[in-house]
Amino acid sequence: MPVTMIENGKTVTIVRISGSEEVRQHLFEIGFVVGEPVTIVNNINGNLILKVKDARVALDRKLAQKVMVG
């Protein structure tokens, strides 16, 4: 399921990153790696603030839907 469907405060694990090679590379560079835990700090209509690798990262809904979690 996409990370946009997870509620605030939950920690989940990245299981897949979809999208073009460019999108996957960008997400990798900012810390989104398969197997990495991610905490949802704030989810407002699918626009997210996430905690990944001790950093807070903001993703818009379109980009966040590329991050699949389990």
C-alpha cells in the first residue's frame, strides 16, 4: 500500500519504490531505501512529512504514492 494511506504516528517499512528510474534515484538519494523504517510525522491529504534515517522529509502526494510500505 502507498505510504499516503498510513496515519500519523505510525512506523512502517518500505517494501518497494515505483516510478521512473529518475524518481527512484531521487527517492534513494533522500533516504528512501527498501527495508528502511519510515515514520509518518504528518499526513495532510496525502502530502506527507516523514522521518527517515533521522531526517524529516516532505513529499507531495504524487511522489509519496511511489513509496510502497508494509
